Amino acid sequence: MNSASPWHELADRVLNGHALTEEEGLAALRCPDDQLLDLMSAAFRIRRRYWGKTVQLYFLMNAKSGLCPEDCSYCSQSKISTAEIPRYNFLSRDKILEGARIAAEQQARTYCMVISARGPNEREMQAVEQLVPLIKSQYQLDVCACLGLLTPEQATRLKACGVDTVNHNLNTSETYYGEICTTHSYQDRLDTLRAVRDAGLKICSGGIIGMGESDIDVVRMAFALRDLRVESIPLNFLNPIDGTPLAGSRNLTPRYCLKALALYRFANPASEIRIAGGREIHLGNLQSLGLYAANSLFVGDYLTTRGQAPAADYKMIEELGFEVTQCEETSRCGDPTA
């Protein structure tokens, strides 16, 4: 370690309990390119404290595609999208269980069931309640449900049927949110996350970088997730899908994406940070460097876009000297004395 490095000095303070400030977060995001490797090295020290050299894999199942009444400008499944995507109602039990089998084969720790909707209807809630116990008993997977906006009663039912985690992304900062969605509010998302927390479920919540937001929006989203004590943070990099309002938006570099991952590690030192959608497009040949800050990946395809082949992910993890793990608790995966 270079003791003179400001990034390692910041890592020391974070490891000793310091809460990142806005000024420090902006500095990380605007780190000069010639200091990038030093920034990632410092982020890795924090990652190693809590997660060692482990990588946790998640597998997505798009259980209901398209048909969404919301107008989120980044999403190919929204009501304003003209993207050519599959559109179908909730998949059959056999297809959901087949997805769980594939997830287990691909060494995923968590199976994520996602539906495109403002929120689940009663039929969809009942389907989830019936499927989750089967998935857990047959494949020993954690289950994450991403079902849109939830009421407290729905969150309680998800907990009762065995769901481990609920995903509901903040997506961006509170001040920028109205630029990407008008059919529901940032507060609606916060209300869902608080219902999830009150039900005793773990929270998975992150966002999308590259939607035209400012640096301070990226920092403030990181801090909002910190304030919510989010256990798992998926960080997406905008895939500007044709047919969506953000088609053609390409303002990210691999270096900026790495700085964002480092920022989120400094701001949320103990949280699981997952490199999510868009990593193949925006990180490219630098994907492996992202795992010096993040400790998790989606394996396989995303909701309506293709992902990197799982074999390439396993090779990348192995070449880093890291290992895939299915540990459930931070303290069991990381080395707290590192």
C-alpha cells in the first residue's frame, strides 16, 4: 500500500468507521485517470475486509415481460417503449422451476424473479407464494423478488412464503427522478423499501448510471442507499435500447464506470455491490477490474438483453484469483481481519 496515497488514506478512514462525504464522493467519481488503479486498489482493501476474494452470482428470470403501465424512460418494457421484446404474462410453474435449475447449475447463490408491472396483482402474488418454497427446497437457492411497488401487506406475505430479499431500485437521485419517470414518484419507491424493511426482508436496491444525471446525482444515490442500510446494491450502466426515450445515450467510459463502482464501495463498505446490466457494453475489457470494488455479478442474460456467456465470467473470476461463493452472510464470506 502507498501510505501517501489520498485514496488509501480515505480507505483507512472508511475502514475505521468514517462516513463518506459528498465532497469525497465527488472526488472519487472525478478521480484523474492516472490515479485510477490506485483508487481501485484502495476500494479493494474495503471490499476485502468484508467479502474477501469471493464473488456471488445472481441469476435473473424475467417472469413477466412487457405489458407495464409505467413510463420509465430507460426500460424496454415500459408503456412508452417501442422496443421489439417478448411480451407475456406470468410464466408457468414449469418454466420458473426450469430457470431455478439453470441458476443452480450456473453456481448462482440467488434466483431473482422479476415481473414488469406497477405492482403485483393477486394472481401473481399467489403464484410467487406457491413457487418460492419449491425453489428453495429443490435447489437450495436464495430467492429475490422484484415485483414493483409493494404494500406492507404484500411485503409481509413475501416474507412468510420464504422470499429472502426484495429488489426495488431507487434508479437515481431524488432530484433527478422526475426526469426518468412520471407515473410514480421517488417517494413511492421509498415507501416500498420501508415496507420491505418493516416486513423483515433484506433490501436489494441500486440504480442506473448514464441516464443524463450529474455527478452529484450519482453520489446522492449512493448516500440514499447508505441511509437505507441496503444489503445488496446492483449498479447498472445504461444500455440505451432502441425504442426507448434514452436510445442513443452513450456518455459513459469504462474508467468512469470503475470510478462509480469504487465510489459505491467507499460509501457502502459492507454492502454487497453487484456489477449489473450494461457491464459488457461499458466496461468491456476492464470488467475484471470492477471486481476489485464489487463482489457480485449477474450471470447469464438480463431481462430483455443478452449477457456475457457464463463461461467467460467463471474464467474472469478464476484469472483474478477470486472464487465463486454461495455464502449467505457477509461475516462468513469475507475476512474481517484482512
